[in-house]
Amino acid sequence: MGRYDFRPSRVLQTSKRQLLASRIHHDPPWVSAVSQNAPAQILVRSQPIQHSGYTKQKAGRKVKRIFQPQNIAYPEDGMRRSFFAHHPWELARPRIVQEGNRLDGGGGGRAKEVWESVRPEGLALQSENVIRRQLWLIERENKDPQTAYDIARREFYRQRMRQDIERKVAKEEAMHVGAYFQKSTVAWGMELEDRKFFGFKEWANRRIVAMENARQAMVLGVDAKTSDEVEELVQSQELAAGEDQEMAADA
């Protein structure tokens, strides 16, 4: 076969020869598709267009990765990286990527987008609004990137605070007319954490008492008790202490 293997490009001819030689009795299902869309016969790879980041190689140095596609970069990429680096929790919010077409006439062109505010009418507030608003300020009002980012970010904060206030007011109005809300996710998490913490604290106290009793038994020369016996001793001491407290309270 040599250096190159041409068998994949000649699979159609191979199938026809096998059919004529009665090696196979009928054409494979893919014969019609491959005959209509034959594999390319040009085996020479063309060099991709150097549209960005191209630097001329020095003489005597071997050129590397010349046939790999070039990276495509947009101004919005750096804006998104900067925004999410400062607001990582915005990544946890659901994002709707199809809403941008409602402002440009459905064609997807950026020339018709209208971002005079961070939340245009009819669109939900999300992190992508900050990037679009910043790009609008840079292109239409000739703002520098940092100033445009600060303006878009402050508008975004005001809209978020407005949403929080609206949710709180709606909850208070619903509770006023008799609605009942369960605990929030944060409240449930704190309750479970407190339960685990106090359970561990009680277990640690019992183990400290057991270790102290074992140490005293070793110092006084008393036979060392097993862990089960020490645990029973600790429980009996706790019960005795509880009865003493109850008697003192009754008195």
C-alpha cells in the first residue's frame, strides 16, 4: 500500500468488482449514496486562511500546525470572561440563548439590535444582557470598554435589586391573604447542618468522658474496661445526672 492507504476512497469500485465476481449477491445499501456523493479525489490539503494571529515563521524553522483551522474570536468573548470572573454565581442561573433574535427582526444581524438599556422591553434579565449593552455603548456611543462595562454593570445591579424587591413584596402580599410558604433551600440547609453539628457535639462529649474514665482507671490500677463497658458506664452516669437534675428541680 505504501505510505498512503487509498482503499477508503475506492470502496465503491471495490464493491462493484465484488458484485461482478459474484463475491456478493446484491449491492450494499450505501452504494447509491456513495455513487451520488463520491469521495474527494484531491488528496492535497490546502492551507487555511490566516485571518487572525498570523506571524511569519523565521527562516530555518519548521512550520507547525499549518493545516489546522484558525481560531475565531469575537469581542464578546473577552467581555463574557471578564463578567463571569467577577460574577461567578451568574453561571448558576438559567440562560435563554434564543431571545436575542426578537430585537433584530429575526435575521440575527447585530446592526438592528437595540440595547438602549440593559433590559429592553420584552426580554428577560440575564447575564448576556450586560455583554450586549456594553457592546452597544462601545459601538454606538464610543465609550471605552471599562466605562461601558461599569455602566452596563450598574444598570444590571439596579434591575436585579428591583426583581428582588418585587419578589419580596409579592410574597408579603400572598402571606397577608393567607398563603403559606415552606422553608427556603438555605433554611433547610442550615437546619440540617445544625442537626449534624449538635449530633457530632454530643458524640464527641461522650467519647471524651469515656477516654477520661479509661485514663483514670489506668492511673488507679483498676482493670481497664472495654469500649462497650465504658459506653454503658457513660450512659449510666448521664442517666444518673439527669435524675439528680429532675430531683433538684422538684425540690
